[in-house]
Amino acid sequence: MLKGKLVLLRPVQRTDAGYFLKWFNDPEVTQYLGMYLPMTEMAEQKYIEELGASKAATDAPFVVEAIDGDKSKPIGSIGLHRINPKDHSATLGIAIGDKQYWSKGYGTEAARLIIKYGFEQVNLHRISSSAWSFNERSLRLHLKVGFREEGRRREAVYINGAYHDEVMFGLLREEWEKLK
């Protein structure tokens, strides 16, 4: 487990499927993700099972829990995906699914915790990420935690009746170390 002041990051459990179904079937949440088809209970359970088996070597997913005194509440998910031990690289993915926790610093702290974990525990050299150009919260988060914009895939996604750019970010270990 990784713990900050606002959030706790813990491994995904089978019992988390209900949270994921709620969050990832909410169009207001999924407009910011690469998801557009409904999430089924069977698909989510299969994904969680794969995390413990075939994806265990390449994915480090966590549930984000908001800390409230001596208890905590699941509010989202975060992870390092496509971990490549040869190149020492991975891709960051984050979703705060509980909308009452948006824009309150929970995602930023979760991102800082997973980045620290990636560089210090997984021995990464580089972490990549991306966000849709209309997702102002995500764009700010990436810059706030040290990512640099590396490029754009122009009009790469069609969401809410319009095409939007995919903004690509990267963070190198040496850049992160200067921020510590």
C-alpha cells in the first residue's frame, strides 16, 4: 500500500468490481477515458482475474481510497501499465470515478504516489501518459506533477459530438528527482 495525506493506494481486489462498474458506466466519467462501450460485470471480473495472472508482470493497478480519519473510501483507480523491464518504462493511467472528489487534490496526490513508486520501486526511467485536450483537470494534473507535453495526436478521438486532440506526456526519472 502507498499512503499520502489525502489518499491510500491499495491493490485491486475482486470486491472492487462493483465500484468499477459504477464509475466506468457513468458517461460523465468515461468521457475522459478511452471507454465508450458499457462495462459489464463479467468483463470487469475477467479483467480483475487477469490482473492476478497474465497481466501481473506488466500492470501495477491500485484502487485510490480517500482517507477520512481512520477509515478510507474507494474513489478511483490508478496504475502503471505496459511496464517494460527492458526499457524501464510504463504508462500511467488514472481515473477518479467518484465525482465528489474531483478537483480537490486527490488525483494529484495519487499521481505523485504512483510516480514515486514507479521510479523508486519499479526502477523506471520513463513514465508516459496522455489526456484528451478538453480535459482541463487532467492536463493541469500532468503538468503539476512534473510531466512535460511531448506531442499531440490531432483530432484523434471523437467524444461528445466532436473530434479532440490526444495530448501526450512524458516524465523522466531525472526530471522527477529535480522536483523532489
